Amino acid sequence: MMIGAQTPNPGRPDRARDMTKAKDTSSEKTFAFDYLERNASEIALLNDNIFYFAELGMQEHETSKLMSGLLEDNGFHIERGISGFPTGFSASWGTGAPVIAVHTEYDSNPDNSQQSGVAEPRAIVEGAPGHCEGHNANGAVMVAGVLAAKAAMERHGLPGTLKVFGAPAEEQLVSRPYFVRDGHFDDVDAALTPHVGAQFNVGYGLIQSALISAIFTFHGESAHAGSAPWKGRDALDAVILMDVGMAEYREHMMPNMMCQRVITHGGDQPNVIPKRAQVWWYFRGSTAQAAHAVFERAKKVAEGAALMSNTTYEVDVQGAVWPVRGNQTLAELVQAEYEQIGAPDWSAEEDALARKLQAAAQASVDGLSRKVTRMSGPAVQKSASNDAGDVSWKVPMAKFYFPSNIPNINFHHWAAGVALATSIAHKGAVAGAKVLAASLIEIFANPAIVAQAKATFAKETEGTAYFSMLPADQKPPVDLNKAMMERFRPEMRKHYLAKRPHFS
Ligand SMILES: [Zn+2]
């Protein structure tokens, strides 16, 4: 079976949709934009609240409570804890067809605490987790965008159902494959996912890569390392032998495959032969098939390592995601909204901060982006991954970027945290929410777009049957990042904002 095979080129990027027959939606969009501009300070407040929560994957308790609470206060029906994720939720509003899903992540990264607006490395809480990409803005854009769309739908009597998903632990590629596996997208017709970037940007075709995240734990027997090492069976030997095996295999991998690892347990002290040792691997591929092949090979290597060291092993799959793909019809729809809305109007101070930071981070110094990136042909596939991938093979999906961060800065670096609670992030979030609201309005007002998206999706995914790479009985890793978050939360809590947003 071809798994996640290269998307057939859907042809030249012709305008598949006949815009002349589309219902005019300018009054609905004006209504939604007014809503967003009126609530701009609330959007900023939501963005900043999440920034200071800075919660790691699976530990986003405050964040998901705030986001789902806002949706609930505004008439959405909330289901918390979906698929066994304490910090995941789904929120729905409306009735009937089409059912359009919006989903995004809101987790932070370890040791990425960074003060806002300061163009040099300076932590809010030393060593603590922090937002150094902008998933805080993702949360703000999703909530604000769907609230504006809902308000316009209500006002103008547009039928359809909005289904909103809070997706925990994107950084460890965890939640959305579970949501898809457990049927949460079975009734969904199309999906949109906003993501922070440094400019408006959307693409179609394969955008990101597949990944399987798996922890290998080897079990041996402890012994006194000095007086009776022959009585021990060394689990660390197995981890090292697996590493040697994988290093040899790397030479013979296909060019579209990669793997990386960290050793998460190697014993406690040298006078005790380690009875337990553990290594955490990421297996990457441009297709689901490629990532799966690396994983299958790694299990053989682990088996060999266990045999050589007289140990046993078990493997725990933490995440398994398909490569994110963009649907052409939906990408063109979003692109049209980008062009209508345009890049934010940056102030001289905002541009100056961007230039100062770019210089400090030794990036090219060209300030903030005032252009809307043109979409020309299929996207160039990145080797990074996102757990939204599975959704994009289940239903037509667009992943679109909005400008809440500074260009030329690497994510997960202190510099990528600087703009995230400044007016740069705030303006970018309002712009992103406008794009989301306008795209939703366009789809609900012109349901022919859904049929068109489904038709292009069928063509794009021809020959590839989606299946979940997650083991059928796999449960979410609910304790992921728990110890680290508990360690830092008391200090971080002192920086939580006293004021909560309120949309009206
Ligand atoms: Zn992300």
C-alpha cells in the first residue's frame, strides 16, 4: 500500500472556483471586521494572558480553561477532555451543513522564557518554559476569528456548524492524530488552522513532514559494577548499541528520511549497572510511508541491541503524524482574503524593534514585512512537522500563517519570544483573526466551495488511503512535561496578568 505517497501535482494553479457566481459577502465581512477592531484590546489581552501562562504541552490547563471559557461565554457548546486530553477541548456552534473545523495549538517550549520587547536574551523566570514561536497568538487568533465569524453568521443568518478544537502538545506532536483516530473529524467537511509566522503565507501540496516519536526503554539487571559486573545485564549497553546501529543505518536511508534522538535515562551512578535505560527517538519522512519505514527499521535495530546486551525492550509511541498538506481550493480562498486585508500597518517603533532584534540575532536586517506573499504553485516541503498533518489527510485543510512575529528569526530561540506580547503580535493577531473570520464567512455563504475543496482533495490524495499511525490502544501521555511545569509554575504565576479578556 502506498502510504502518504507524494501528492500528484494537481496541475497549474488555475482558479478552480468561479468567483463570478459567488455570493457577495462584503457586509458579513465588514460586520466581522468591526467586531474584531472593536475587540482589538481583548485580542491583545488574550494573546498576552497565554504568553505569560507559557504552558508546556499537555500542561496547558490555564490556557485551555481561558480559551474554552471565552467560547462557552459566547454561546459555544464545549466538550472538555476530548480523547483523554485534560487540556484539549472541542467547541461547537450552529447547526447543519457545512461543518467547518478550526483547530490550533497553544503550548510553549522548555527554557524559552523571554521578556517581551527586550532585544537581548533576558528571561522572565530563569530556566522556565516560554513562548518562543508564538503559539500564544495562535490561541488568540482562533478564538477571536471564530467569535467574529459566529457573530456575522448570526447577524446575517448564515447556516452551518463551526467546530473548534484546542489541540494540546503540538511541540511533541501529540493530540490531533488522536482526535482524528477517535472520530472527532468524521462529520467535518473542511478545516482551517491558523499558525503564527512573520507574514501572511499559505500554500498547498505537501507543506511539512511525517514524524513518529517513540521512547525505547531497555530492561536488564543491576549489579555491583566493581565487585560483580558479570552478574549485571546493562540496559545502557543496549541504548548505545541501538545508537551505533542507527548511526550505521543513517548512511543507507533514503534522502527523504531522518532521525534524531536524546538519551533520557542512562543509569544513576557508575557503581550500579543500570537495569533501566531509555532513549527517545524522532523518525522523520517526507511521507507517512517513509517515517513508518524508519520506525520499523529502528525496532529491528532495538531488537538486535537487546539481543547483544541480553536485555529486553519496550517501545512507547508518543506521537505519530502524517505530513501536513494544504488543499489548493482552500489555500486559494485564504490567499484571496490575504490580498483583500493586506499586511498590518506597522509603526516606526515596531519596525525599529524588529531591526534591533534582527541585528542582535545576527539575522538579515530588513524590519517587518509589509507584503503579502504570493502563492505560486505547490509549497516547498519543510522537514519540520506538525500534528495537524492527520487532519489534512482526513479532510481538505488550509494551514495559514499570520504576521505576529518578526521576520528572519529562528523559532525556539530567545529572539523569537521578543515580539510575542508587543503590539507587533497584537496587530498580527487582529489581522490573522480577520483572515480566519473572512475565510469562514466565505465558505458558509458559498457552500459550493466545500464541494470544490472536496473535489480537489480527492484528486490530491488519489492513491493514498489515510490510516492512523497511532497504535489502536495508544493513550495520550498525560504526564508529559508535568514535573517541569510544576517546578516552574509557582514563580511563573507571579507574572500572570491580573486582567482577563472579555469579548462583546
Ligand atoms: Zn507551531
